[in-house]
Amino acid sequence: MNPTVIKAAAIILLCLSLLVYLNFPSSSRNLAFSSTPSTSSSSLPEEHSLAWPPPPAVLVERTGIIDDTGAMAEDFEAGEIDQTIVDDFANNGSKVEETRSVRAEIERFEVCDDSMRDYVPCLDNAEEIKKWNRSERGEKYERHCPDKGKGLDCLVPWPVGYKIPIPWPKSRDEVWFSNVPHPCLVEDKGGQNWISTDKDKFIFPGGGTQFIHGADKYLNQISKMVPDIKFGDRTRVALDVGCGVASFGAYMFERNVITLSIAPKDVHENQIQFALERGVPAMLAVFATHRLLYPSQAFDLIHCSQCRVNWTRDDGILLLEVDRLLRAGGCFVWAVQPVYKHEERLQEQWKENTRTSYSNNFICWDLFCEEMEDLTARMCWKLLKKEGYIAIWQKPLNNSCYLNRRRGTQPPLCDHRDDPDDVWYVSLKACIARLPEHGFGSNTSAWPARLHNPPERLQTINMEGSISRKDMFRAESKYWNDIIDSYVRVYHWGDLQLRNVMDMRAGFGGFAAALYDLHIDCWVMNVVPVSGFNTLPVLYDRGLIGVMHDWCEPFDTYPRTYDLLHAVGLFSVERKRCNITTIMLEMDRILRPGGQVYIRDSVALMDELQAFANAMGWVPALHDTSEGPHASLKILMCEKRL
């Protein structure tokens, strides 16, 4: 054939091919001509960013129980669970819009003035607190957060000479003086065996106002008074009100009981700071005018030893809050006077302190003063035992006693519409929280079985789902066990000496349960954000502790509280409501020097979060999840170096 004809034919075919190519969509061209996906980058033009289609949905074979109405029961057992559902619940809770990752430029944050080294934003708001100075109900010790635009904008400094905290369990008995340089408690409480100094350390002999001769002997006394309390079996979660330096909670660990110690930021303002430095679960909180941020039926036992609370004021509204928090069948332990009553000097000191504490609301010396005896009887509490100056009451298991009281008996039962688990900025109510008719909350398993048995209160969570709550509970537990097992093997979590840990978006508590299962000797503060499902009742039914919180506001703890902050899907959800700067600066405030941060979130946020980490002086490192480099999630690991 003539070469000229061949050339002409080739040119015509080439032109036709180009014409067809140019009329194809750009995404089709990329898929046709590219063998490997390209990653999104702010430096690449738009046509190089590929949007891969999602994987096909896994077909889930489900079986269940059909009730009389033809509806499937909520507690059915599912077959193979779609892992994407579990991933969505654990990581985001809602679908996150994927946006192009943008490299953020953030200037380095300045260090705050040294006077702010113990700054707690919502409890140190002097301008707001002074409005409540004349109040007798304790409002000045409640949350008063800074107005918008007046929040923390710098890095809270740590004390001069700060050292890596002494590891648990040694920290139960001694901490570095330089980490909490506040000797006032030694002067005020040294005679009660709370705390002393020895060279460069604070020493904790294990005593308290009630148990000068040691918390261990005191706990033995309580066990003998009511053997059915069964520490570490029936009693797993406790609350210590007005806890001092938390020796009660520190010694409860030996009995397999996790105790949340609470106290206000008052004249003994550093007591919670000492508790946390010792490695004991603690929070700043007060019985005043609002519900505490814990669910109904949270605690198997509540303890008050000379805790500076007038339980009978305002028709017993504070004791009614104890009743809301106490599990059905749980015990309230009240110790009014010290057991060392024959030591006259300390007895007189105690009397003087009590007169000062209660001012005009003076409490009588007799444990069974008429007001307390009458109030507990009307609340249907049963006095189990009194011995010396200790009394132990038990809350009823159901509503029958309440309903059989004389008509008009006060306090009344709360309205049916009242939600006893609604706690965020909710005022106290002068009524008795109703117990669920089906016994939810009172029928938990003994420890440690309750950690993994799906609690009945799963059914009360207001959430939608295509699989049963019990299956979701089990799947979340397996999900976190697999992940934490890999963290222990790959990132050597067993060598990090973790003690105080926070899960900033806890779900059902699978992360905390996995740490327990893998023998990481720590405790976890499980935070349930107000923006999501209220899973707090489930957490407490499992034998864990937790709290409701809004991450648009600061958290009620001292600076340098936690060794590890764990945030999964938090920023994808909260960026719609909160300023990321607010959350990151708060994380820095509550993180110990030398502490770790693990953020598992959308790849689209990672550049911005890394920029914040660098601006705060953290050392960040970005890692792939087990799904590989092209997954929608990444892990940002940060260290706040000392």
C-alpha cells in the first residue's frame, strides 16, 4: 500500500481517538488511564484527586424473635455484623463530609502567666463567682465558664521543678512535692493523718478525718458492719463525697472497687489535685443547686465522712440527689464524727471545724438527729447498721415503698416525664427519682462479669440502629480489644506507665474495657459528650466510671491530670459546634507533661490538627489505621514532652 495513504489513515485514527477521549468525563479518564490511586493534596490540581467508590455493603444474615405484634424484639441475636456499622459508631457516630485537607498555618501559642498554673476555667471565673459570695447554697463552687471570646488562649504552665509523676502503685503513698507545691494541707490536716512531708515528697499515711488510723481498717469495719456490701463483687463503683486526699478511694482499689472522689474547689482547694497526682480517680464537683454530671443509679455505694454537706437543708434536696445517683439496693455510708473521739484535742478541733463549715445550718452531734432520721425514713431508706458514729442505709430495690406511703408524704416521687439521666446544667429537684418498673439498673451482674455482660439499660438509650443494641455492644468491645491489643504490641503501651486515662468520646466503654482486659494498670474517665447518645448508664452498669460533658466548654479538673487522652471521631463531630482551638488548648491544659494523645479521626482534619499540635509544642506523628494508607481515617499520635 502507498506509504502516503498509510500515514493519512493513521493521522485520521489519531484525531478520532483524541476526539473521543476529550468527550469522556474526567473521572472516567483517570480510572481508565491510572493503575494506582493518587492521594489528595492541596498542591495537586483538581483532576488528580480521585473519589474512589465505597466498597459494596456486606450482606448481613440476621435472625431474631418475632413478638405477638409481628415486630422483631430488640434483644435479638444477629449473625455476621457489618463492620462498617461498628466503625461508624466507634469513630464518628454520623457520616462525615469528606473535604479537601488544607495545610493550616497556626502561630505558636504563648505560655500563660505563672499565676495560672492551677487554673480551672469554669471554677476560677472570679468575675462571675463574686456574684455568689453571699449565697449559702454553694453556687460559687459550681460551673461558671468564661464568656465567648474570654476563654483560654495560652498554654497553662507547669510548676518549676516538675517531674514525671511517680508510677502507681507507689504513688498511692508518695508524690513529688514539686508537682503539687501546696503545703497548706499539711498544716491543716497533718494531725488527722492525711498528709505529711519528707524531703522532696508528700507522704500519704492513709488516714482521714474519720479514719485517722488508716483507710484499710476503716473499710474492714464497714465490711463487718454490712457483710453483704461485698467489695469487689456486689459493690464495684463507689462515690466518695468530700474526699480529702482520696485515701478512701486509693485503698478501695485493693478490693477491686473503683471510687470516684469528688470535692469542691474550696478552702481545701488542692485536695483533688493531690488525689489525681496519686493516681486516684477524682473530679471537682459539688452538691449545690445542679445535678451532678453522672447518671441515675450510677454508684453501688456512696460514702460521706465528715464531708461538709448539710444533707437536710431545703427539705433534703441534696440527699435526694444522692438517692438519684445511688443504685437500687445500694448503700449510703455516713460518718459524722471521727472514730478517734477519745482524743480530746482532735475532738475539739473537729467540733470547731464543723461549726465553721455549717455556720447557721449547724448539724447536731448525735448521728441520729431527728432531721436525718425522719428524712431517710420518708425516702424509704432502710437503716442496716449503726456503729459508733457510722451509719449505713440501703436504698429500696423498687417503687413499692414509695407508692405505699401516706398520701401527701414528702418528698414526692418525680413526675413520670422527668428523665433522671438528664444532667447537663439541670437544676436539682426536690423529688424522688422513680426506679424503672422492669428493674433496669438494679439487676447488674457481679464484678467482673458485669464488664462484658450487656446491661439491660442498653434498651433505654435513645438511638437508632440496624442491629440490636446488645450486638452493637459486643461488636464495639471486640473492635476495641483488637485495636488496643495492636497498640500494646506495636506501640508498647504496656511500657508507658499509664495511670490516669481519659476517653473523650467513650461510647459503650469498649476502650476502657479493653485496657482492663489487657492488664493495663490504669483507670479511665469515660466522657460522654452532650452532642451524642447518652450511654452513661451503660458505662456504670459495666462497672466503669464516666461523666457527661460538652467539649465546647472546659472540663472540671486541674491542669496536668491525665497521662493519656484518647479521642476517636471527636473532632469530626464537634467541629460542627465548637472551636477546635478551644478543644485542643483544653487538652493541653489537662494533659501531663510527658503525656500522650491519640486522635483517631477523618484524614481531612489531620493537617489542621497537626498544625495545632505543633503550635502547642507537642511532637506529632501521623499513622495509618489497620485499613491501610488509603482509608478515610488516620491516627495522630502526639507527645507533650517535658
